[in-house]
Amino acid sequence: MAEGLKDGALEIPAASREPLVEVPAVRQQGRSSYRARFLLVYLLLAVVAGAAIGGVLLLIDRPAKEAAPAWSSWRPTGSSSGFPNKIAGYVSGRYRVPSGNPLVAVIAGAPTIQAGEEPVAIRAVAIHNDPEGEPNDVSIVPTDNGVMYQFCGLGPNCSIREGQPSQKRHQLLRREALELALYTFKYADGKNSVITLLPGNPAEPDAPPNALFFQKNQLGTERDQPLERTLQRAEAPRAAEIGPLEGSTIDRLTQSRLFTYEFQAAPAGGAILVLAPLAG
């Protein structure tokens, strides 16, 4: 003990000044390995985060898909059973004579005729395909899921009181009938045929009345594209405003569906609407 004392202080032998514990070299190497692994993980996380941010930016910068144009600017609402009446009220309010009065009133309902005090159901439509050549060439179309619109002016026998009958005015009436049919087929579920009875001509009281008959399966293209594209314009024109292009579209979609008509009793009760192509 005395040998370890020098000048009253404890002197540590030289051999005791070495590190008490020697850290193995392998532990130092392990720290470097872990540090490399952490750096690799951080790098991968950075790459993933960058990709995610880039994806979000692409979604933000990508233009939104444009919505398909609406078929019409107006559509009936409420109970579907009342759609024909609502369609009749809306469409008839768009068509007017030069004075501003309605062209015709439109009465909507199931296909019926008035026989005495009781309405009689129209059971079917019979179309003479070739009345002059083959009288037995007849197509029968049931009216179970049909709608009938009757045009009625303010003159005698539902004739139009204002103005004079003309080809242009008749063309306008056919345009109105076409619009009614398209609205019906588009929005009134289950309706597959439309009968439109046109007003008579007071100058020719003995002339057979005219009717238009539309079937849903014959207007597929017009039901799929917006109404304005079919009718050429958003607003209903006056008769004198119908131009050649618009007129040709109306004629193409209505003239082959224009008939003279009469009613006959059905064998099992009710009535049959008999249609014959309009001459010329």
C-alpha cells in the first residue's frame, strides 16, 4: 500500500490506466450496418411519399369529366301516373298563334272515345298498310300502354279559330305532337304508344280528320339524344318561323305517321282506331 502513495496522493499504477472494458470491433461494425439500414428505409419512405404526392397532384390537375347534357331543360315531377297531363300542360303552353294565344288546348288521357255518357276504351289501333292495293294488309297495335292527346282549338268542332289553315300551321301542329310523344316516351314509364288527334279544318268540314300515331320503338335515336337536337331549337316557333332545315326534320319524323282515322266497334267490346295513310 505504501508503494502506491506519492506525496500524499494515490498513484494509479500504469498498468491500471488501460480501458477497463474493451469494446469489440464487431459492435462498431454493427452500428454502421444498422445506420445503413435506417438510411435505406428512410430513402424508401421518401420515394413512396413522393410518389403519393405526385399522384395527388395528378388527380388535382386532371380535368373533371364533363357531365352528359340533360335530355331536356324541363321534366315532369311527382307521381308518374300524372305525367301525361303535366306534359300536355307544359308543351301546349309553348305553342301559340301570332296573337299570343295558345295554338290548341291539349287533353291527355288513356285512349278512349266518348260514346253517349260513358267513355269507351280504344282496345287497339288497326293500321292499313296498303289500303288501295291490299285491304287485308293490316297491322294491329294494342293500346294497353298508350296515351292519347286530343288537340282542341277554340272554334267549332275543336278547330283553330284564329288565323287561316296552312301547310305551315299544320307543320307546327305536327311538331307539337312530336314533342308530346318524345316527352311521353322519355319520362312516362311503360308508355309505348301515343295517339294524337289533330283539330279539324273549318274550311273543309267534310274532310276526314287526321291523327298522328307514334310508337316508342320507332324513335330510339330521338329518345337517346337531347330534345333540342331533334327539334333544332329550344323554344317552340310560330308557324311562319319554321325554316327549311327544321321543317324537313318535322316532316321526316311525322309525315309517315300521319293518318286519316275512324272508330269501329271491337268484337269483344270497346273500340278500334282504324288508321289509313294520308293520301299524297
